[in-house]
Amino acid sequence: MHASGYLINSPERKDRCARVAASVAYKLVEELNKWRRANTAKTSHGLHQEKCASQHNSTAQNVTVQKFQNHLHRLKNSKGAVKRLH
């Protein structure tokens, strides 16, 4: 991209690309989780499954969210960091 003034293989471009990819992946996971919650059947059996799944998966989901947050934090504090697009 000529607008940024950085070469295609520069560390600044690589950093920006990594940030954008991480931000998009994080947002996608948020939206998919929102969609899943909105479209879950609310039958008595469905409620039981949802409660059971949330108890079993809450740790795994928290770990996934924490990994994304840690990754974004590392990118934010890396050398040669550029501003996020948001």
C-alpha cells in the first residue's frame, strides 16, 4: 500500500496486518456467540442442555477469550506498534 508509506514486507505492515486479523477473529467469535445465544431452542430439555453446557464450557470459553485478549495485548505493546483501526 502506498498510502501508508511502508513497504509490503515491513515490520509495521506485518504488525498492522496481525492486529486487524486478531480484531476480526475476536469480533467474529463475539458475533457467533451472540447468534448462538439468540437461536438456542428454549425447550425444557434445551434449557437443561444450555445450563449444563455453560457449566462445562464456561472455563473453555473463558480461556479462549483470555487468549484473544492476551494476543491483542501483546500486539498492542509490541515494538513498532501501530494504532488499531477502530
